[in-house]
Amino acid sequence: MKTLDIQLITVGLENGEQGVFIGTPLIFEHTDMDNSQVENIWFSNVQELPDDLTLKQLMELVQQQLCACGATVQ
């Protein structure tokens, strides 16, 4: 079976609410944590997705979003 690398990021707000974000991995075992300071954060619009969306289709949408963000940052 083919696997996909995904990473969940949980963000907790001061008011107690939490959000979980799914995407391609940002942190790896070999990541240099001393040289990995956050420079920018982007939030996409909230999108309605079909409830029968597969994980592969979701990850393709995530990749498209990342490519769009990268294209506007240069």
C-alpha cells in the first residue's frame, strides 16, 4: 500500500477553542530547529469540500494551495 506523508497542526486559542490543520509535513527528524524560525504564515479561505473526498484528493488540494502561496511570495 502506498502511503502519504501528512502532518496535523493543532492551534489552541486563548479562549479555549482549537483548530486542527492538515498538510504536507513541515517538521522532519532532520530539520535544523536552530535555523527554522517562522517567517510567514498564510491562512487560506474556508472551503466547502465534498464529504466523499479522499485523502489523496485532499492532499492534492493542499499541494495546489501551497504552490499558489509560493508563487505569490517570490
